[in-house]
Amino acid sequence: MEILNGIIESLTEVLSGKILVVLLVGTGIWFTARLGFVQFREFGSAFKAVFGNIKLKGDKADKNGMSSFQSLATAIAAQVGTGNLAGAATAMVMGGPGAIFWMWISAIFGMATIFAEATLAQKYKTVGEDGEITGGPVYYIRAAFRGRLGKTLAAVFAILITLALGFMGNMVQANSIADAFKGAFGINPMVIGVAVAALSAFVFIGGAARVASITEKIVPIMAAFYILGALVIIVMNYGMIPEAFRQIVVGAWNPGAAIGGFAGVAVSQAVKYGIARGLFSNEAGMGSTPNAHALAKVKHPCDQGMVAMMGVFIDTLVILNLTALVILVTGQLQSVNQTLSGAGLTQMAFNMGFGNFGKIFIAICMFFFAFSTIVGWYFFGEKNVKYLFGPKGVRLYALIVVILIVVGSVLKVELVWNLSDFFNSLMVIPNVLGLLALSGVVSKLYKEWETSKKAGKNKK
């Protein structure tokens, strides 16, 4: 078992640390160039599409899909998870404060990639066996590669995302909730596991309609709660804000000069950990969020592409960034060593700002972030289970997920955690191949969207 774990860990390190960083950033650069810097030119349109349309109680989702905001909320529910509490911290522990600069870069290019994912998910969505609208990477991968190759790549992707997110990933999220509540309140992890499993089952049984209803409420509330808490600490330490940004910018090019204790950290480490943690937090290019964006009821595929870009912006450039700033302005990074976990560093920073309430604050955030991710990841897995086995496979899938939530809350097996990361990394490959093969389709759709937008303005 230890040998297998070592092999998986080494393979994941090679994939996520080198191959996927190049592949995902390269894909982001390609779409940025091909779409004429869409994330900059259309940022205003994307911002307005999201923040001008927030509803905590929108129209009920049905077999024809859900509202654009509900699709985004489901996507963000998966994007904003425990990685937002630990991801930025881990990147800085390993790569210094300059890793945050490279996290910004990954998010900027990731916005173009996720625009392509959501647009293609809309373009190739279809009606499933159960009469419901469905879509996602499996469908645009098959459109990109005809015949046996397309079917094989789509099936491989469906299996990988179900294992990585639906099964093993949700064990990780459940364990994070249980650990946080045990540390803050001393509650038995089994009790937490059963409670989270029961809440999850309630959501799962309700199908897409209940998922949409829950995420459209929980996502804005949890984001506002965390943002407010982080801003309070940052404002309390406002004198350190300029120094925090100095450390980030200087550290991107010279980690040793940014802050004491990182003299031995190379620029390559700052780049590697910053980009990798950013990409794996916002999930741009990984093929997860298109499963939600496919269900949005929009007039044109690019309408949802615009909305999807804001998911990356909110996840990385807002929430992850606030975590980083809290750590830097409280001065916690200066006193740590590289053996401290990312979650532990974030906990220290909030304890410094809020005292004993810091543990409680993080536990509440961990619950919201991890539970929303469980809902989102379950939903993504469900769509791919339906693709593989039809509607009849959903009940068994839901039952397995509920059981694994309980198991994950009380049992942390390192091999399971590493397998989750490994499958998560592997599923990027068929998804990105499909995106690149259909880049011409994305470009054509975007030009159509621009033309219709201009025509609309001229009519006014």
C-alpha cells in the first residue's frame, strides 16, 4: 500500500507540477490570443451579467435547465472549497508570497479557458434519456473527435471525474468539515459525518432543482460571510497592506528579497506553486464546471461564457486573494516553516485577527465551503454517471457518495487523498484536447455574439 501511495504521489507531482501547468496555462494563453483578450474586453459585460442578476430565490430549475445565475452558483459552489482556505497558504509556504502573483496570472488566463468551456457546453448540450437537458465535456469531446476515439476519450473523462470528485473528492471535503468542527467545538467526527451525509442526501434526492435552489442561496451568503471577515482583519491591519503587495510583487521575481525565511526559494517554485494552486482552485480547464454551465437557459452560448468568467474571478482574484492578504498583513508567513499545512497557516492568521473566535470563524467557513463543494461535485459526477449508465445508475451513485461522506469524515487514508488528486489531474487531458480541437468553433461563436451585441446597441 505504501509503495502504491508513493507511486501515485510521484505521478501526481509530475502531472500537476509540470505537465498540467504548461498545458493549462498554454490553453489559457491560446484562447486569450484567439479571442482577442476576451477576459479584459468583456469584463464589464461579464460583471453586469452576474451582479446585475443575483437572486437568492430564482425560478425553479426544471427539465429544461436552470437560470444562468443558478448555473454559475452551482459552478462556484464547486470552485470555492477548502482550497480557498488552504490553497493560497500552501502556495506561499512552498513558494513564498510571490506565488500569489503567479496565482493572479493563472486566473487571468483561466478566465479565457473557462469562457471556452462554458460556451462549448452550451453549444453541444442535448436532451438525455430522462428528457432533461444535459451537457458538459463528454459531449463536446465527442463533437471534437468523431468515432471510437471521441467515445473513448469521453468515457475516460466521465469515469475520472466521477472518481475524482463524486467519490474521493467528497471524502476529502467531508474530512475537512469534521476536522474543523472537532478543533473548534470538540464534536465527534462521526456525528459531523452523519449530519453532513444526511444534509447531502436531502439535496441529492431533490435532483437538479434542489441543487440549483440550495447553491443560489448558499454561495452568495458564504462568499459574503468570508469576504466580510477577511476584510475586517485586513482593515484592522491596514498599515501592512502596502507591504503585503510589495512582498507579492517582489517575491514573484526574487522570493528571498520579499520576506525573510525564503532565501532558499527559487523563482521557479513561486511560479510552480502559484500557478498550480490557482488553476486547481478555480478549476478552469479541468472540465468540472461546464457540467453546470451547460444547463443555463441563455439566448446564446457565449452569454454563459461571460458568466463563467466571473466564477474564476470570484474564486481566485477575490476569495483566494483575501486569504493571502489576511496571512500577509497579520505577519504569520514570516514565522512559519515549510512543514506547516496551508490550512494551519490560515487558521493562525485568523486567530491572530479574531483571537479564539478565529477557530469558530474558520470552522463555519469550512462547513459552507466544503458542503457547497460536496453538492457541486456530486452534481458533476451525477451528470457523468447518467452519460455512462443512464438515469438508472444515479440512485446507486448517490448512495455510494452518502456512505463515502461518512467514511471520509472519520477516516483519512493518504492513498485516497492522493488518488483524488491523481484522477483530478488526469481528467484535464481529455478535456483540454477537446477544447483545443474546437477552438475554431469557440472563435466563431464569439464573433457571432459580438455581431449580435453590436446590432442590439445600434437598434437602441
